[in-house]
Amino acid sequence: MATRALSAPRRAVTTKADRRLFRPRPAGQAGPPLKVFSYAVTIIVGLICSLPFFYILSTSLKEQQLLFTYPPVWIPTHIYWGNYSGLLGSTPFVRWVFNTLLVASTVTVIKVFFDSMAGYAFAKLKFPFKNVLFIIVILTMMIPFSAILIPLYLTVVNLNILNTYLALILPPLANPIGIFLMRGFIEALPSDLENAARLDGVSEFGIYRRIIVPLVRPGLVVLAVLTFLTQYNSFLWPLVAVNDQSMQLITTGLATQRSVWQVNYGIFSAGSVMALVPIIVFFLLLQKQFIAASLAGALKQ
């Protein structure tokens, strides 16, 4: 009895402290300890993620002899723009950017259109062997892209400029991940609207264009961002398919600047910084839609 009497006040004090620090709060609000911890973690993770970018930016603004000094100079006292001028003057970098944006944009537009149509067909339409065909489409995801490089390369030997663009655009269109993604988005939609449209005599393409596309716009944004980033950073197939230096993409064009005996890391860093600009602009334009689409699955009732 005495033990219980002595322990009761201590339990009451602990419970009171817990209620003060971890009391229930309205949705979207956090207590001071949790808020400070969240900000601290966010700042630390942000600094860690941005450290490689600042290192590349610093390297691009330093002369060649300062790149191998010890201890390393993180912030150069004298900004050196020779790496950027040397890259633009000695290489067709502007043409590489044009080629990359043209190929990535074309692949993105075509894949968003056809993958969404295929996803609508697999999700809402009924036709023979639908499940078997979808399984075959999914199984093609297991085939490594490097396994089909030789047959693809044999088809693009001795190409002119137009055919080179076609050779860079057509193979990425066969990636079925977009069909799988759009089928998941469209399959979650209720069928009442499309059934009502069919009763009104609307064609299947009209249902797709007027009903499905507006409802799955967040999914289209996600597919567009992922496709554009994947194609923008593609390296293996452009390296195999393109031999002309003026037709290179950014990734393969920068790789050609590496010689056997010497690597100019300042040129490489300047090219990497300039190659990030289109990616940053593209993501900033679609930032709100991409974040909303990423949270759509978590908020779906």
C-alpha cells in the first residue's frame, strides 16, 4: 500500500508532462519540439542534397590548376568564366541542347498521348485477350534495353539527319511503364460518367478526350515529368546510335570531350551546370501539378 501511495503522485506528474508536450493538436499543426525537429531534419537533408551541385558549380568557376589543390578551395576567390566560354566555343553545345530538347519533348508528347489511350483501353474497354495482352506488355518490362541494342544498331547504320532523329525517338516509345501507370490511374475512376456518355452516343475517343483526360490530368503530368527526365538523361542508346558529333545529345556530347590522357573537369562541370538549366525550368513549370499528382494517391478516399 505504501508503494502504491508513493508511486501514484509520480505517475500523475509524468502524465501531466506528457499531456503538455504531446497533447492533441488541430490537423496541420505540430508542437514546438516536433516543429524544431522537422525544420532541423529538412535543413540538414537539403544541405546534403545540394552539396554535389554547389561542388560542381564551384568547380566550373575555377581554373584548371586550382582543381587539384589541397586543401580544396570550395569558394574560389576569382571567378573564372573560361570553362563556359571554352565549352561554347570549342563544342556544338547549343546544338546538343537543341537535339536533347527536341528528342525528349517529342518522346514525351507521343508517349503521354498513346500511353494514356492504351491505359484507357486496358482499364475500361472490353476486348478479346485483354488480360493476356496486358501481361505480355508487362513482361516486356523485364527485357533489358541493352539486349536489343545490336538489332537496333543494325537498323540505323549510315543515317542522315532526319533518320537520326527518328532513331533517337522511336526506340524509347516502346517502354511500357507509361501504359502500366496510366492504367492504374484510369482504372480507379468511376464508370458512371463514361457509361452516361455512351448512352448519349459519344464515341470512345470522345469519352477519352472529354472525360478521361481531364480526370487523369495529374497522372499525365507525372508521366510527362518522368518520361522527359528519363529521355533527357538517356546515354546508352544515343551513344550507340549516333556517330556524328553535331547530332549528339548533351550526355553523349559531354562524354566525347574526354580524351585518353587528360580530362578537363572544369569543362565537364560547366556542361553539367548548363545541362541542369532546362531540367530546373521544366520542373518549376510543372511543380504544383507534379506535387498534387504525387499526393493524389495518398489523399484518395
